[in-house]
Amino acid sequence: MSAPNDITQDSGAPTSALLASQEPQTPFEYVGAALRRIRSGEIGALPIILGLVIIGIIFQSLNQNFLTPRNLVNITIQMAGYATIAYGMVFILLLGEIDLSVGYVSAVGGVMTAILLRDSLTNPALSWMDWWNVIPIALAITTAIGFLHGTLITTFQLPSFIVTLAGLLAWNGVVLMIVGDGGTVNIQNPVVRNLASEVLPPIWSWIVIFAFVALLTVMEFATASARRKAGLRPKPVQIILAQTVIMGVVGAFLAYLFNINRALGPTAPPQQGMPVIAVIMLVFLIVLTYLAERTRFGRYIYAVGGNKEAARRAGIRVERIRVLGFMVSGFMAGVGGIVLASRLKSVATDTGGGNLLLYVIAAAVIGGTSLFGGRGKVYSAILGALVVSSVENGMGLLNVSSGVKFVVTGLVLLAAVVIDAISRRSQQRSGLR
Amino acid sequence: MLLPDSASSARWEADDRRFFEGAFEAAGVEYTIVNAEGSAQTQLTQAEQAITNGAKVILMVNLDSASGAAIIELARANGVAIIDYDRLTIEGPGADFYVSFDNESVGRLQGEGLVAAVEAAGLEAPVNVAVLNGSPTDNNATLFKNGYESVITAQFDSGAWVRVADQSVPDWDNQQALVIFEQMLTDAAGDIDAAVAANDGLAGSVIAALQNQGLPFIPVTGQDATVGGIQNILAGRQSMTVYKAIKAEAEAAAALAVALLKGEDTASLVTGAVNKVSVTKDNIAETVIADGFRTWEEICVGEFAQYCP
Amino acid sequence: MSGIYNGKPLLETKSVSKRFGAVQALTTVDFDVYPGEVVALVGDNGAGKSTLIKGIAGIYGFDEGRVLFDGKEVHIHSPREAAQLGIEVVYQDLALADNLDVVANMFLGREWNQGIPTSNDAHTAPSGLRRLLRNLLPITEIDMEKRAVGTLNELAVTTLRSVRLPVASLSGGQRQSVAIAKAVLWNSRVVILDEPTAALGVAQTRQVLNLVRRLAEKQLAVVIISHNLHDIFEVADRITVLRLGHKVHTYMRSETDQQEVVHAITAGQLSTVPGMAS
């Protein structure tokens, strides 16, 4: 009756050893448990890392510029817009919802920023506007849009698919109206212009990455020692150290990479250091991961996506959590819109269109966030965006025709949902006794 | 009046609609203007409704040649005159009239503009040139390409120019164009001396990519005479844009429609291609400004004011 | 055993009635449960078991009658108020979030926060800044896990490999055990179990019934709804039979047998049903 999987086995006779056990886990046991989790469908980042290796090999063999420091930094910058919007999409997917409006909501954020900064130059009444108040205004607007979508969905019990589809059309219209018949609007404010192209002095690459690795390591050790004190099994020290070494090596490699002069041609000024945009992605990664995994709010997001009824019976205000989820999505779409506008240093009537929505959903799903709710991590946005951008970047390098681009992008998306479905199935298999 | 969509270009809703409204109001005729929002099926339904409502003349921007032909047959069967506007319906019996810019000559202007700009910049052979085409699914993008290729192919053949990259931009998407051009730069190790960009949006992507890399500006073409494009021309970041006098095109088509409606002689109206002009730094005032298509107020904002007269 | 009944019942309903439109779902039902005992609530479909339970749990109020908790009359208007009194219901469909681990499920909706005094009075709703802080401050996972492990161990739920596994990977019996342990976690005094052994295999049913007995041993008042008389005779101290919204009788398990109870469920002791005696 029961599968030969030892997690799920009920041995009739209670053997009290396991839960009460206070012996520290050996590294071997820890790895064993991790492998078991993978087999039961919690595959985590595994397929992506594999996919990235394959992408790297394929494109590098076709064009030797792909794995150059310069191009790897290019990918980092090119993925920023997708990653920031996809962070918000992760929260939506965790809730078991979908937000089809993020492309044009991001455009509202970018276009509002560009238009308000332009008007601050022409309209004396608006001369008080500058980047530091225009950006919050734009983000407040996109957050309010998320609030509107969420409120409509929860108040009238509408499917989010339909409401945000309506949003997709309506906000596209709003973008067209705000941009007006000028066609394109240049952004002149130096801070917003340079947001996506500014780099930190080289020493900061080391400082930022060291701080990141140190923070994670200190937290791991603190948790382990607190667990030991509480009589719970801590994560083995050897595993924490191994993690730190791996992160340290990867981090050092990244810092080294960022600090190689990647200027194009002898005439260009030297270019080295970590892009500011990478730091922004990292900060959002930390803040949003904290929100999702360490707070009640994040816990409730998972709970609502896992079992709405259970969440309701536990006293969680389900509708409020859903509205808040859409507000996170609106906020992050706004951030992404500003990043994209900064990349292009202008906005136009086509802002927010094209493949943006598709790439954002693909990024979240490729990264391992389930379309079916309740399963996923914030970091999946950044990993997925890395995959999407690598493919886009590589094909740009290869000079391939648009037909090939469409086919390849389609295949990558397909691969993502197939992986999602497979991991879901194996989880169900191991879940249902 | 059947418009195609509001995504492929801002002009249909932003420009054509107001110019047609103005012309029809002035002529005192009854009219409706509808937009099919990208759906050929919707456009066919809209044509049927227009005929049911007693339309005598239909102006159509088709979504594709086949669906356009179906609408022409429908109009003909009901004795309604039909005018192809901006896009030619190649298939089927053909419309009664066709009013448009000549898109190939738009492309030729871009080609000529780039040749002149490269010369003016004093670039020495071999000049590395990248080409950013419009959307692969837009027939007009193909026509533009035919146009500029007819001019610049000779440069490549003579060895004066070298084609370092040539890619289409899906949906004319500026963000994708930015990535594509960044990758062109990467592949060419930054050594791109000039670029064909099929419109101002794509030109903006080229400019942003160069700025992001700290590279100097290069000769680059454009189209549509957008505010951003003209600002870039003034600041010396973009070489030229093609100003298609949409107003003139719309008014010519409207005049033709009114004449058909009133049963007047149309022969005098058929005069050939409508204006389109290559706009460079030197003739902004005489073209887009003089036409009322753009104003100095919307262009001369902030840092760009210093370049204005 | 008889010592249990010397004190006051912990929870008591006095001639409660409930009507849904034209349907009289419950008619003047007296029901009680003492600390340290398991009372089974049995009856055919539509007998009024769920109506009685939902009334006690605060899903809706009774039309008539009184509810006494610890000898004092109480008015329970919501599940939250029921939980504040210490009344917990484990529903048939478990109400666990499959994607969350055991600890997260046991604490769902009442997570402990760092820096904010923890209280078992979990369902009080603080307002304003306090609520914002509670939602944004870190959850104290370690304390929660320790408490969860402690509770599971107390109840001798020992077949779990780890309390950090998602509930989806547990067997039906383990899930039921987690759901019951969740109800016990909050210093609850009355635990109501709705069909806890439905859809379980033999070994798992045994596991859950053992758990139910242990709840009573911990001086909790336990109410169990079940269709399975075999299970009930194994675990219950008293058996209350409902039929067509009326209470038929409450039997001591030691003084009755399955045949009598089956008869009461299907035919009722007609003499006890007003107007039905012929």
C-alpha cells in the first residue's frame, strides 16, 4: 500500500527516537535528506543551474564573446528589469494567482517617472519635482494599481486572470495617452538616466560581496547555535562551512569579473566595477526573501496559495493577504519599469509591450516558482531572469533571425512549465501516501 | 474609416484620427472612425457595420492583404467605394484608390541620410555598419529595408562599408532593440561606426546603448519625427529622421473620400506620392515645425533648450 | 473512571435549538462533556451532529438554549471566540496547508514574533502599529519548532521523520496527528474531532485512536464525531446519539453494546422523542 519511500512510511510501532533526538545531524545525513527532498519533487535550483551550464556551453561554442567578462556583466544588467518585475510575480504565483498586467503597469511606472521629470523642466508649478520624489510618486501609483486589481479580485470574487487581462489593456491605453503624440520622451534627469549604467568603484565589488556572504554565514551560524541551545538538531557545521566556501568562491569570482576592465575598444573610457543595478537586485533579493520567509505576511502568502480554506480557518484574513500580494507585484513592476526606462534613457508608446510580460512570467516559473500556487522562492526570479536574459543575450550575439529567436524563446518557456509539472507530479506521488 | 490597431504605431490613434476628424468636420460630412485593435475579424465586422449604417465610402488600413481583399469584395458587392490608406492590399481585385507614402522611398531617404552623415562625420573606410530592421512581421518594415538597402548595398559592395550586424527587432520593441544593439557592440568589440535604425525608437536604443557603454555617438538614422528623435538630432546624437507628413497623407485621403461621397471629379486629386522629408539638424524649422506637426515648446525642454534657435 | 463525573462538565449545552428556514435542525438538545473523557457524537446523516458542533464552535449561534463553559454561561459568536475559550475543532478535511511544514501548520495564524511577547491568547486582534510589527518582524521559528516537537512528543506522535517536512509528504495518519496536535498546542481544553479516522488504513486508524485516548489522559474534554461504531466503542467513554435533531440518549460505553446504539441511531428510542411516541 505504501510506496517504498521511507518518508511516508508509517511503522505501526512507535519508535520514539527521531523527533526526540538531540544528536547533531552528521553532514552525511544532511546530504541524504537533501537528496531525498529532491527525489520527492523539491528540486529547487537544480534544473536552472544545469540549464545555465548548457546555455553557457552552447553559446560559447557558437560565439567566443559569450563568456567574456564584458558580456557576463551585460547579462547582469540586461536581466535587471526582468528580475525586479519577476520578484513581484513570485508573490502573485505563490498566492496561486496570475498578474498579466505587470508589463504595462511597469510601463506606467517608467512613463510617469519620465513625464513628471520632463514636466518639472517645463512647468514652473512642478519645478519642485526631482528624482527623489518622482520615483516614490511613480511607485505609489503602481502600488495603488496593484491595490485596485487586488481589491476588484477579492471584492467581486473575480478570477485574477480576467481582471489583470483587463488591466493589461487598460494600462496599455493609459501609457499611450500619457506618452501622447510626441512618440518618445527622453529622460534628462542624470540620476534616473544613469541608474542602469552607473558602476561602483572597484573596491566596492569586494565590500558588497563580502558583506553578503558574511551576512548569510553569520545568520546560519547564529541559527545553528540557537537551535543547539533549544535542543533542536542544528545544521551541521561542516555543511555551513562548505556553503560559505562555495559562496565565497562564486562571490570572489563575481567581484573579480566585475573589476576587469570591460571597456569596448581602446577609445572608450575604462569600465570596471559592480553595476549599481546589481546591488539594487541584491538588496531587493534580501528584503523580499526576508518578507517571504521570515515574517507572518510571507507565511500567509504561502498558506493562502497552499490551502485557502485552511488559511481562512486559521484566522488569516485571506482577502487582505491577496490584496497585499498584488500591491507587492505593482510596486515591483514600478521598480522594474523605472529600471527599464533608465536602461533606454527614454520611454515610448511601445514601453511595457513586446515580450516583457512573457519573459517576466517565464523568469519566475523557470526559476522554480509553481504556476499552481504555494511553491517557490524569491530567488527563483533572479535565477529565471538570468536564464531568460542569457538566451536573449546569446541570440543577439549570434545575429540569428527573428524566427529562430521566437522558436528558442518558446522552447525555453515550454521547458520551464514541463519542469514545473514534472516536479509537481513527483511531489504528489510522494505526497499521497 | 477603418484603422488597424494602436500597437504597431502610435500614429493611428494619436495622429490619423485627429487629422481625419478635422478634415471631415471641415467638409461637413458624416463619418465614423473605428479601430480593429489588431484583429482582422474585427475589421471585417466593422466594415459590415459601416455598410449597414449606410456608408458610401470606406477608407481602410488593412491588417493583412488577404483580409483587406475580403473587405474590398464586400464593399464592391454593396456598391461602396473603397480606398486603401497607407497600406496597399495586394491580393484580390484591389481597391478603387490607394493613398500612401511610398514606404520604399522612406527607406531610401534613410539610406541616403546615413550615407550623407557618414560622409559628414569624415569616417574613413572601412566603416563598420550595423543594421537594426523593424518588426519581421510588419510588411512596411520590409519595404523600409528594401528602400535603404537599395542605397547602402552599393557602399558595402564597394568595400567602403562593412556590414558587421543585421538583425530585425520583433514588434519594434525598443527594449529588445537595446539588448540586440548591446550584443552587436559586444560582438564587434565596440567597433561600430554607424547604424541604420528603422525608426526613432530603435535609434533611441542605439543611443542608449552607446551611452551605457561610455562610447561616442555615431551616425544613426530614424523615422517618424518623434519629439525624442528630434531632440536627439538637435543634440547631435542622431543624424536624421524621416518626417512623413501624416497630416498631408490624411488630408489627401480625406479629400478623396469627400469627393467620392459628393460625386465630384476625383481625377484632379490623384497627384501621386505624398510628402515625406528627410529631417536633419538643418531643416527642423522648415519641416516639422512649419507644418505644425511639432512645436519648439515640446522639443526645447531642459538640456535640449541650448540647441534651439 | 466514575471520578470524572464528580465535578462539573467542562462544556454543556442546555436545550439548544437551531432552525434553518423550514428545517428544524436541532430541537432542545442537552449535551455535555467532562474533562478527561471522550464523548462520541453519533447519528445518521442529518441527525444534527454538525449543527451542534458548529454552534459550539461559533460558526453560527443557536436559536434557543444556553451554552455553559466551565459552569458559566457563554455566548460564542465566532470561531475566534471559541478558540479564546479553549475550544478547538479538527475538521474532517484537516485544514492543513500542504505546502507548509509541520511547524508552520501547527502555528498557522498564531506565529510567534521576536520582540513581541508571545501569548497563547492567539486570536486577539491587536491594532495599528502592533499588528504591522507583528506582520513584519521575524517569526521565532526555533521557539515554535521546540514547542511543536514538545507537543508532538507529549502526544507520542513519533512517526514523523522531521517537523520541517511539508505536510504534503506525510501519510494520512500523520496528517491527522498533526491536525490534532495543532488543536492541542494552544492550551485548549475542549477538542472536537470531526470524523478523524475516515479514509485511514487500519494501522493509521489505530495510531489516531491512541492519540485521541492520550488527549483524554491529559484531562482534555474530547468530542469525537464518527460513523464507525467499532472505533467509537474502542475510544469513547460515553456515546450520545442524535436522531432527526433530537437527542435520543447518552450511553455509558461500559453499559451498552453496538446493537443498542445502532438501534438508537436508526429507529431511535421513540419514547424519548416528543410527539413520536405512538
